[in-house]
Amino acid sequence: MDSRIMNLLGDRVLELGPAPDASSPYRHFKLTRDADGIAWLLFDREGASANTLSADLIEELESVLAALESQRPAGLVIRSAKKSGFIAGADVNEFRGATDPWPVEIAIGRAHAVIDRLEALKIPTVAVIHGFCLGGGLEVALACQSRIAIEGARFGFPEVMLGLHPGLGGTVRFTRLVNPMQAMTLMLTGKTIDARKARSLGLVDAVAQERHVRNAVKDAVFGRLRRARPGPLNAILNLGPVRGLLAKRMRAEAEKAAPHQHYPAPYALIDLWEKHGDDKIAMLRAEKTSFANLMVTPTAQNLIRVFFLREQMKKLAGSGNRIKHVHVIGAGAMGGDIAAWCANQGLHVTFADMKPEPIAGAIKRASELFGKIMRKRIDIRDALDRLVPDMEGEGVRNADLIIEAVPEKLELKQKVYAGLEPRMKPGAILATNTSSIPLQDLRATLAKPERLVGLHFFNPVSRLQLVEVVSHDGNNPEILQQALAFVGAIDRLPLPVRSSPGFLVNRALTPYMLEAMVMLDDKIDKLVIDAAAEKFGMPMGPIELADQVGLDICLDVGDMLRSKFGDALPPTPAWLREKVARGELGRKTGKGFYLWKDGKADKTPASPSTAQPTDEMIDRLVLPMSNVCVACLREGIVDNADTVDGAMIFGTGYAPFRGGPLNYARTRGPENVVSTLRALAAKFGDRFMPDAGWENFK
């Protein structure tokens, strides 16, 4: 057998030391000792596919450490018995619903004592790390004297994504071990790094292959492994005056990505290090209090809610994806990017267009995308090999799923279907990426309408995780289930919606963007309108978003929705049509409301202005989104208020720390929202009238 295959097979089996005794006294751990007198402690959380740190697991770890203190083995190896990785962090379930910081601080204090006890063991301790080593898991590894990473391991502190910072001593141990500027940057951004980067930072002492673990462990325990030592620069950067200067810079950087008033965690972390960076005991004590205070903030509780919304939407996908070959028709901005994303996720993709130019453009964008998200050149090459231009459309015959992404014209789509349907294999699914045409209109021409579904992706496909999975009355339920499983298999979050104009996301976003046009008509400066939305917490303002999407598309969607919903939507100003007629379409033409250079909007004010966004402006922009979401629930277009919030966050970037438009309404108080909408309707017109659904909204 080829030696490389032997190596691969050898690497697949984890080196876990001697076989554990079946009568282990522990639920979540296995403890054995090898011929060299080294103890092997295996993390193996009962009934779970990944290790997470829960209160009962940490309590059990304490009794394991007590046993080790009395047994005094030659050394200790800490490893995970799970294929998925070392430890994926804390059990987030235990964070939900916390309202009082004091019990949180007591619980975190107990966990601190256990991690401190691990650090204080009088024997050499080695963490052997494969797969994911995140958050609390990395904090356990940092309490060991040395760390060996297996190739492919990933390290990071994602706590900031939950509105928190590390809370098991990580803020202290990490900033002392590696250059504090790099340590702080990783904690402030939540980014992960690979084993080689971790080695170059000094976070791990060695990178080994699985088959060399035993030898590496022996070297570490018996003092033969050269450990990464913090350099003299680390000590200088941790000095008081230097910390003051660096902290100021960090705050300015953080403000750009996460404004202080909405996201307190990065600033709490910077304060912690600035005040206590040179005093380990004081910083450990302050970390517990800071972590507990963050845990009860609305930001943390809403971001924890978003974490569970993502898990809930992943479950909607189910498993059992049967789609291996996807054929995409239309290689424009959306079609080309959908094809590239599917190839990136390991599927065989053929894609067709009327002309060769869009196909060439799509291949170019795909190779740029793969270059950004893949580390190895061979992976990039393989992904490009899976992406096959197919001008003749031969791929139709063998495809399990055909995604149509041609322009939004009913006759054009119907013509495409007429040529497609006779060539499709039995059991294949036909999906449309339409964002505006109801499926009822599209299915009329099909011989087998039951296999038509909507798969509505969002732009940019590689960044926005949502896909609306659109059903119509004549659907085969099994086809819908397969479509949901496909979305999950390409690492996207499905939202089941019933076909209706604009589905959920576009119907909710359109009033946001059109209201901004009306506000321009009211002579409010575009910079102030965008600033109002950003002040609320939107990732970008509605004017800049309209430019990003394309003013022609905004106009089409606006016209289509107004034809269905009439005066429930803001009117489209005549000057917007003229702008589109002149070809000023936004980012793609270099000019829309803003001038665009290198993919960025030029936001320099034309004249110095003192105008500030008001609460009324914010309400005019954001409350109609909550109103539409309530209407979609009432009409049964979506079934569940939680997934509506998830869809708006993952499909539009709606302020995550607010927990979604319905959660925002619930927090603000539905009565307040309804009375504010009524007041806006009296002042600006009936488009603000509260939907009947508010009466039953909980």
C-alpha cells in the first residue's frame, strides 16, 4: 500500500495512550497511566460529539486533579477523546437568561479555582491539541506547562462574538505568554489561527503529526522539548505606561468595528489589561467580575440568543443531503457566486450562460474567493476543477439540482424551464433564485410543478449565511426536505417561507430602503440618514445598501412590491427612475447616491454639516421592518418568530446585539411600538399603520 495512504490512515486514529479501564470512576474523563509513569487524562464529555466545559464537567475535573495530586505521576497529558477536537469552549446553555452578576461571579470563581489548581500541579503537564481549541478550551490548555498542536488544529477566543471576553484566566495567561498586542487582537476580533501560526506566536511549543504524539509527549515531560518562552518584548509591552498608549490605540480600532455603546466587551477587555496587565493576581480577580458584569448585559444575552438561533436554523436543514451535482443557469453576479460557493463546499458544479463573458467573470471571482478562504494551493486547484463551464448545458441531464439564476423576467424564466424540463433526470429538483417573482406564476408552465422550489440566496453569497427555501401549494414535501438538507450541506442556514411577494427578507428590507428615499425627498442629508441606521446598529445605512444592491434592482423590487401592497409601502420618487435611466446604478457602475472607489463609498460630506440623526429618523427606518415581520407571521408566510429574527440577522446583518426585529419590538414593548407607528402614520402617512398581527404578538 502507498506509504502516504498509510500515513493518512495512521493520522486518522487519535493517539490516546493506554486503553482505559472500563470501570472508570468518572463520567466525562478517562484517566490511565503508561509504562513511563505518565498519566493520560482524556476529556470525553458524556453523550456529546464535542467537549464543552459545563459546571458539572469542571467539578469532576477538580476531583481528577485531587487524585493526581496524591498519585504524583511522572507527568500529565491532557487530550480530547473526541474526533471533533480538543474543547469547543464553554457550554453556552449555562449563560442563557443570566440577570444578576453575583451568582455568575461565584460560579466563574469556582471554575477559576479548578484551572488554577491545574496550573499549580507539581508535575510536568502537556496539552495535546487536535481540531478546535476555542475559548474555555484554550484557557485549559494555557494552564498546562506545554502545548503540542496536531497539524490542522485551530485556536481562538470567540467570546467577543457572544458579547463577552475570556473568563477562565485567559485574559491573563494569554497576554503573558505571547506578545500582548497579538494576544489582545485575537481576543478582540474572535478570529481563529492555525497550528503553524500558533507556533510562531509562541502559543504552542511544537506542531506534530498524530503518529509522533507519544514521542513528543515523552520529550515534553522529560524536559527534552524546547518550550516557547515569552520574549523580553512581551514584558516591555505589559509595562504600565506602554499599556496606556497601546490601549488608547486599541480602543480607536475597536470603535470602528464595534461601537462602545452597543458592544461593551472589547472595551471591558482593554480596561482589564490596561489596569492590571502587570499584576497576575489582581487581573485574575478583576477578570471574574468583568466577565460576570458582561454576562448580564442585553448585548451579551441577545448575542447568546443569536448563537442559539443559528443552531435552531441549522437543525431545520436536517441531514441526509443527496445532492452531489448542481447545475447553475445564469453566470451573472448571483449565479456565478452560487456556483463558486457550491464548488467550494465540495460539490460538482456545471454552469451555463448565453454568453462566454459572464462565465469568464464568474471563474475569475471564484478563484479570488478560493484564494481568500483556502490555505493550500492544491485545495484551490481542486475547487476550480469542480467548477465546470458548460455553455451547451450538458450538465442538466445528470444534475441532482438545477438552480436558475437568470434575470427577473417571467417570460425569460418560463422559456428557460420549457427547454430544461424534458432533459432533467427523474427525481431532480428545479430551484429558482428569484427574489421577486411568486412561484405560483413560475409553476404554471411546468409539467411537474411539484419539483419546483425557490432557493433565494443573498449577496454576497460567501458572506451572508441565509437562504430562503420557498414553497408553493403544489410542492412535494420530500423535495422541500431535500432542498433544506442541501442548504445545510453547503454550510448555509435555511429559512422555510411560503411563496408570497418579496418572501420575508426583501419584503422587510424594502420599506427600510424606500423610506430612506422619501427622507432624501424631505431634504435630509444622505449621510445623516445612513448615520441614523448605523446609530441603531445596522451594519450599513439604507442609502449605502441601496448602492450596494444596485438601484435598478431596488427599483424593480420596490415596483413589484408596491403593485401587491400599494400604499403600505413608501412611494418611489420619480428622480430614482431618472437616476436608473441614466445608468447611475450604485457600486457596480461606480456611481449611485455615492461615488464608489475600489469597492468603497466615498462618504466625505459635500459641505460641513451639524445635522444629527434623531430618534424619529431611526424609528422611520427600523420600525417598518418589525411591522412587516409581524405581518409575515400573521399571514403564515413564516411559522416562527425566532427564525424570523434569525433570518433578518443572517440575511441582512440586522443589528445582532438587538436580537432581531421581533426581539427588538418585544424588548421595547409592543404597546410602545404600536403607539409610535400610529404617531408616525398620523404625521407621514398610512404606510406606518401597525399591522393587525400586533394584537396577538407575544
